[in-house]
Amino acid sequence: MASERQNRSRRGRWLTTATLLLCFAFADLCRAQQPWPLWESYALAVLDPQGRVIDRSAQDRTTSEGQSYAMFFALVDNDRARFDKLLHWTEINLANGNLALQLPAWNWGKAPDGSWRVLDPHSASDADLWMSYSLLEAGRLWREPRYDRLGMAMAARIAQQEAAFVPRVGTTLLPGATGFHPDSETWVLNPSYLEPSVLAHLAKIMPNGPWAAILGSLDPILAQGSGVGFAMDWIEAGTTVRPALSPAQHASGDSAAVPLGSFDAIRVYLWLGIADPQTPGVKTMLHRIGGMAEYLKSHPLPPQQVDPQGRVLNPNAPSGFSAAVVPYLKALDMKHHANAQMDRLAATKDAATGLYGKTGNYYDQNLALFATGWIEGRYRFDREGKLRVKWK
């Protein structure tokens, strides 16, 4: 009897050990298969069955930005079905059926005559960059050559149509193919369109292109065009580099308008925060925009609007701003302040929709998806911008 009890005990220990080993062996796989609740909630709220991202805060329009971001999130979540739908809708409706031959129109929606169509055919280079990058990395991670070829074709077209040499800045990225060089001495730039990880990756795989130079141009843009350490939405460059009015402010003719750091600029903090710290220039550029970090040492949330002199014009930023600054604060080793912003973000979550903020605003959710996806370890970039995903 004693011998049998010993044998049972040994078998029990062996089974326990085997079970633990199996758990350890498949732990990464189990984690990789965990759903991404925010992506699912976002897709339920704004993504239609055809693959169109609907911005319900702006007359149900669709932008190339929204399509490109959603393609990246789908890739991070290993959601190939949605990725394919997003790509197909974008190509058919924004690029006349062929993204290899035409960069996507930035704005699609309901026209005055009641039809749904392209409202502005001009390109937006930030969306073009993210779309090209997502296609290239989808080609690698899903082993699909078609994606890779399309991503390379888009990148070549971006380099041809949206890159330009600008005095005092160097070769950089214009916000679009047309409309941002109003006279022979002035170029209008948007710092948030230059995403360091994306540019570093394009520089690695297309070394003969302008990508390394474009990445390098972000440092002088931030050094000379930031308002006392706050990133600005728009910059004028050429004879000088300085904060500028947005195109919409110019169009309004408002004589009291001032340059702002606001809804565009918040992405500068986010992009630098989620980049690998060894990506060229990132450590230096983080300190170019240290005004936000200093402000958050004594204020509970980021400002929604700040002018070039650092005066806060609106202190009450939406929840997405809190999400956007968390990786930035972590990169500066301000963990306590990062946690405070995470707490603020969590407090705004709507249990019924799974989204952040009272209205589930489209832009806030995009900022939150980038930030929380990174915080949760669902994706990382290496120093050369290669995407690392949890499921691979």
C-alpha cells in the first residue's frame, strides 16, 4: 500500500510538473490570442461592414487618416479580415481603384448634392506614410507579397510627390502633394506628420530614398518651431522656422488667431513616446518638447491649446490627450505622472460602449488605441522602426 501511495504521489508530481511546463510553453501563445477590447469596441462604433471608418463627430465623413490608423490597429491585432476590408474600401473609394498609382484622397463624405464621394482629392502625407508602413509590415508579418509591393509603390510615390528640400530644415515631408508651398520662400509644415518609427523603417528598407533625411528634419523643426518646449500644430519654414497659423485659421481671416499647439501637436508627444529610444534623434527630440513635461508636474491634465509663448489658452484637454502623453512621460522616466494620466483616462471609460470620453470621439479613440496598445505591450517598434507584435 505504501509503495502504491508513493507511486501515485510521484505520478501526481509528474502531472503537476508537466502541466506547469505546458502552461509556460504556451503562455506566449495564450497571451497572443487575447482579444483587444478597445479595438473591438472602436470597430463596432465606427467601422462599417465594407471597411469604412466613420468619423461621427464630423458629418460621418471618412479620412485617409482614419483608414490608415485602422489598418495599423488591425495588423497589431492580427485581424486580417478587417485589414483587407479597410484596404479594399480605401483603394476603391479614395484612390480610383489603385493605391500603387494614386495616393488616397484625404476626405470622403456627403456632398451638397446628397451624393457620397471624395470631397477633397488632395493627399495627406501622414496618412500616406502610415498606410505604406502598415502594408509593408503586413506583407512581412503575414507573408503576403501583394501588400509589400503595394507598400513599396506608395512609399516611392510619397517620396516623389510629398518630399521637398526646405531651407533651414533640409529634405522633409510636406503635409500633402500640393498647397503647402505658398511662395518661393515659404513652406508650411506639420511636425505631427513626421512619425520617427515609420521614417526609420522606411530609411532601413529604402536606403536610397529621402527617409533618413526626413527623419533628421524633425529635430530642427522642433528645435526652432516649438513654443518654449511645446510642440506646435503648424510651422512655417524657409527664411526662418517659426510657429504658424493652421490652413483653416488662414482661411478664416481671423485677425486675432494665433499659432497653436493642440489637436495635431499632441501626436508629436505620442510618436516620440512610442518610438524605441535608440531610434536616431529621439532622445534629443524628447527634450525639445519638454514644456509639456514641466507643465504636467504641476497640472492634472494636458492643455488642449497652448500658444508659442507657452500660455495655456484652454487647459481642459479631452481624454485622448491624456492617453497620448503617457508613453512620452514614461520615456522621460516620469512614471508617477504617467500613471496619473492613465488614471484620468480610465476614469473616462464608458462601460456601455467600451470607449473613452462621454461621446466616444473618433480622434480620442485613435490616440487611446495607439497609447494603450503600446502600454499593454501589444506592439513595439525596434530602433529601426520594425514592428514587433504580441501575436507573432
